[in-house]
Amino acid sequence: MKKMKLLSLSLLASISFLSTSAAAHDDRCNDSSCHVWRGGFNTGDKVSDLKYWLDSSVSDAGYTSIINFGASSWNNISTSVSLSQVSKKNDSQVRVYVSYYSQFWDGQWEPYYTDSKGNLNFDGNNFEDWSLGNIRLNLQQIKNRSSSFKKKVAVHEFGHSLSLAHNMDDVSVMKPGELSFNEPQKADKTHLKNRWK
């Protein structure tokens, strides 16, 4: 009987491990390490002048400092990466919104590319040269969370705007879920530098 229990536990542990490993691979990821996306803003090997704009919903919800923290956390890691705020929507590539959404995500990145006919299309595979993108923070999920958690969500979504995928393997702000830190970690900085030479 003990052997059967041990065998059952061993089998259960193996299945659990395989499930976790399978979940660690984001099917939108275009790199074998699965930490960066092939898609991104078409600025060559750098995003040294990426502009973001805040919708009035950001200040109305009191999230201006949280969003600015999220963007500035990625500055000064690589000379090829710089995010700065602009006051006009049309001068930006990244637009930020804070609102109540009925879905169960904390934050979301929505990249768009321009096709050969000049139409904007959603890049669900994160494979294209982006023209613009939206960051959305969901008050339905995060309104009653700590300031630290809200900052983590903002940092995470700006990481996506810099072509960083979910990182399930390392200590990383790009790992989804509950984390005890809200700034880019060593792995995040390495992936950012590898993506933007």
C-alpha cells in the first residue's frame, strides 16, 4: 500500500511539473528563451525616445504617480531605452488608461500595427512592428490593492510595451501574479538589454 501511495505521489508530482513547465511557455513569445517578443516599436535596435500619454482617467483615479513610476523604472537601464511623457495623445506611441473593466486581469498591454493599407490592427501575436499601443489598468481588480502592487502592475505593463514577454523562469517583475517587488529585477534588465542592443 505504501508503494502505491509513493507511486501515486510521484506520478502526481511529475504531472504537476509538466503542467507548470507547459504553462511557462507563452505562445506569443517569439524567442526560444521566451522572455522577449519579436514585435515592438519599429525604431531599429533602440526605443530611445518612446513617448507615453496619460488619459484623463489616470489623474481622475489618482494614478498619475503610479504610472510615471512604472515608466521611469525602465529608464537608465540601457542607453537604448528611454520613456518620456507627452501632453498630446497624437505625439505618443503608448497611451495609458485606468478604468473599471469586467475582465479578471490587473493590467493589459494592447499593441497595434499599421498594415499595408494604412489600417491599424491588433497584434495578438506580438510579432509586428507596432505603431501604437494601449496600457490599461483595471480598477475592478486593483483599486483596493496596495500602492506597491499597483506600481508592480504599471511597471509590468510598461515592460510589455518594451517587448518583454512574461517571464516564468526567473525572479522577474515580468512574472505575472503576486510579487514582493515592484521594480525591474536583474533578469528583466538583462532581457531588456538583450532585446534593445
